[in-house]
Amino acid sequence: MGDYVSTGMFWGTLALINAGLAEQKGRSRLNWFLLSLVFGPIATALIVVWERPDSPHETYGDAWARSWSRRNAKRARKRSGAETR
């Protein structure tokens, strides 16, 4: 009985990890979670190997990187403006 519990916990944990990976790749979190419950490690390999789809919406990571770049550019402009005075 203990083997079934640990196998089930592994499969469920893998499905959660795959959902997070799928979101980072710009894919549906729920769809890949459900797909991972059925196919497990095969779904993991597909998420890792397949390229990110061209999507019109922005992921959280993209938005964070864009805002970080703006912030750094603003700081650089302030520093360069202060140095020229």
C-alpha cells in the first residue's frame, strides 16, 4: 500500500511542476496539469522540448522583465543627468 501512496504523490507533484513549467512557456496551466496526470514524465519532456508558442498575451515573466528594464533605464537616465550638471 505504501508504494501506491508514494507513486501517487510523485505523479501529483510532477503534474503540479509541469503546470508551472507550462505557464512559463506561455501554455495553459490547467490543460498541462490534466495532461500530466495522464502522461506524467512524457508530458514533462514535451513541455521542455517544445518551443514556446507565439502568443499575443504576455506572461508574468515577460511583464516582470519589461518593468525591470524600464526601471533600470530610468535609473540610468537619472544618474547620467545628475553627472552632467
